[in-house]
Amino acid sequence: MLEQYIELLKGKIQELEEDDPTRVRLHHPHASIRPQPPAAQQRWWEMPEPPRREAHTIVTHFIPHAQKFGFFLDVNRFMTAFFTPTDEKPRPPSVLRNAVYLWGIHLSQDPSITAHEPQFLTRALNGIVEGLSNQPRNTLSILQAEVLLAYYFFHNGRLLEGGYHAGAAVSLAVMCDLHKIPTRQGRRPGADPSSLDLRSMGLHGLSLPPPKDAIEEGERIHAWWTTYVLDKAWVVARNSPSAIYDDGNNEASRIDTPWPLELNQYGQVPRTAGGRTIQSFLESLPTGRVDAPSFLAMQAQAATLYERASKLASVPDSAVRQEDCVALDRLLEAYKQILTPYVRHENEAGAHPILVAYSLVQCAIIHLHSRFVARSTTSRSRCLGAANGAVRALMTLPTRNFKYVNPILAVLWKTTNDVIVGSLGSMRSMRSAWASSSALPGEEGLESARQQLSTAMDYFSQTSPFIKDQLAEIRQARATT
């Protein structure tokens, strides 16, 4: 229920305020403005809105990394509207500005700026509460803010809170029919608003006005698939089922929105066809003729397979059907072959989403085969091959150029490490049983892969609290074995 979600947010805001004795309470936007002494005016973090110079500094800390954390709007349009708004293209609403400020402050790594991160987290959460409590007029901005907050919490290792915002994002996206683009406006009979009942707050019938141009429609397509990836990619880490259900049979819940193009392509190339998008992808995979017109599309397709593998892996042994596992394994192998040529991309803007997509597919293979490892040499080989493949991609792509990465990689790298360490343990147990001091074939390569992965995680742990947490778990486990 949305009411429960809002109450949770209010409780979190109260906790944050109680933890911050120097907090400055937000003023009502229409309250009279009282004169402030000159010293107080210089405290930008206490103002309802940071001055232009500080705002520009904060936002520019975020924008270069925005897409890694779920930013789906056109960056050029966003920046223009943010700093040079017009009547036709007004400034983004405060609910979105505060979410962007929060991220920019966090990513600045400047202690004089990050000291005010708790205040801006409170502002961002307040903005969500106010936006959802009133009939939203800026639904897409609220959705963008929810996605950014979900990634903010995931990035900081706060999975429960991230899950709340991810669920709210899915609900908003479905209520706005973003899975039915192009579509008539308004709700479709029988459509399920997913994990939160937005209708309980009078938000039934949510709709967006027709897009003004092709780029605005592209932003909505990106909004859907970004939210979709947020939902599907985090099912294992959150230990919860996907909130998006699409078996192709229910017309109301079926995803018909086409795969996204790159945002700068909208209006430049013909629109891709939609309709039965997920089913068409799964049916075309065995032929190798897959439409993946953008890096976001690759991530969404990989997340589709990852979620299906994790779901099948959770089925009890007595209920799992071998033919389902074989069929999904073939799809995973086919898509891995499609992605493999891209694992030489040298540009960071492309290399990062390729790393995410490729790692999702390799870890999907691991999840699918993990239940059979003890009794199947084929499954052991598939798991180990997938783990090695994930490390090779990490080493091949220009990851040293990355300052930040999508936090889902912390989960995927932990999965990869567990396979490598498990295989090393088995090899060393065999060597011990044979009273041999010589490494077994492949053992040195596995140890090298483990060290490479550990080094990469150590590098990114400097800027990712969640990766730091996962690496600490890995090291603790290693110290006790």
C-alpha cells in the first residue's frame, strides 16, 4: 500500500532529522521570506535552493556518471532546463532537483560538501512524500527521483530502503502505462499497478500527456526500461521476486514498449517496432537475430535472462523440469555469444553498460547451474566458465577509466568470486587428499582470476560503499577457511 510506503518514508525522515542536531527544517514554499544576516546567506546548504554557482558544481559532479545510476532523461535538455529555464521548458521540479543534488553531493567526495549529505537526503525523501501525497503533475520527474533514490540506497548497501523505492518506481511506471508505448492514455482494464497500490491514494487513472516530440517519447521509453532493469537485476540481492510480471498471455501486463534506442537517435532514425517485446526477444534468441538497438536494451535483455535464471534456480528440486533448464541455458549461451564481440569496447559510455550486461548473463548461467554442480561435470564446467568469463570481461574492458560503477556489479562480482573460491577449494582438497604439493591443471589460472577480481573490487570499493561491504565479506570468508 502506498500509504504504508509514505509512512515508512516519513519515519525515515524523522530518523534522519533526529540524527542531525544541526538540521535546518525546510520552510513551506509559500512562507514569507525573512531577512537573513550575511553570514547565514553564505550557508548554501541551509537555503531552500543552493545558489546557482553551488548548484552547478553539485550537479556537474553527478551528470558524468548519471546513467550508471538510472538517469533516463536527456542530459542536454535536463541541463538546459535546470540552468536556463524558459516558460516552454521550465526548470525540473524540486523533487527531481533534490535527488540530483543528493547524488552530486555524494559523488563530490569533497568533505566540505558531503558533510551536508544527510540534509539533502531528508530533502529528497520529503520531496517524494510531497509528490506522492498530492495528485502528481510531474509524474515522470517523481519516477526519475524514485529510481535515483533506489540506486542511492543500493550504492550505499541499504538494500531494504532501495527496495522500497524500486517498488515505488515500478508502480509509477506501470500506472502510467510506460510498458505500453505507444499507447492511448489512461489505465487499461485489469492492469496491475504492481507492488504498491497507488490507487489507495487516489492516484488511479494516472496518465502522461502526449509526448511533445520524439525525444520526449524516447525519455519515456528509457524510463520504462531503466525501471525494468532496476527491478529485474536486483531480485537476487534483495531475495525477492520481480514486481514486473509478463508471461505474454495477459494483455494488460504484457510489455509492448519497444526496445530503447540511444536517446540521441530519437527523431533521427525510424522508431523500432514494439509489441510482445519480451516474448519476441526470447523467441528470436535461438536464431541469433536479436534487436538490441542500444546499451540500455542490452542491459534490459540481460536482466530478463538473469531474473528468469534466478527464478528457476529457486524452484525446489522436486518441481524443476530439466527441459526448462536446458531451454534457458541455450538462450543464455546464445545471448552471451551476441554480447561477446562488444567486450572490447573502449569508450566508457559503452564499456560500462556492456560490463553490466555481460556480467548479468554470466551470473545467470551460474545461478541456473549452481544446483547441479555437485552431480554434474557439465554444470561445474558451465559455472566455472561463466565466472572466468566475467573476470575476463572485467580485465578486457577499460574499467580503470571508471570512477564509479553500477552497484549491481557488487552482487555479480560476489557471485563470481564464490564460484572461483569454491572451485579452488575443491582443487586444493583433491591435492591434499593425493598428498601432492603441485598445483592441479587450471589452479594457477583460477588463483590469478581470484586475485584480479579482488584487486578490481578493492579499487572500486574506494568509491562504492556496497562493493566495500561485499569485499569485506569475501575477505572475512577467506580468513576463516
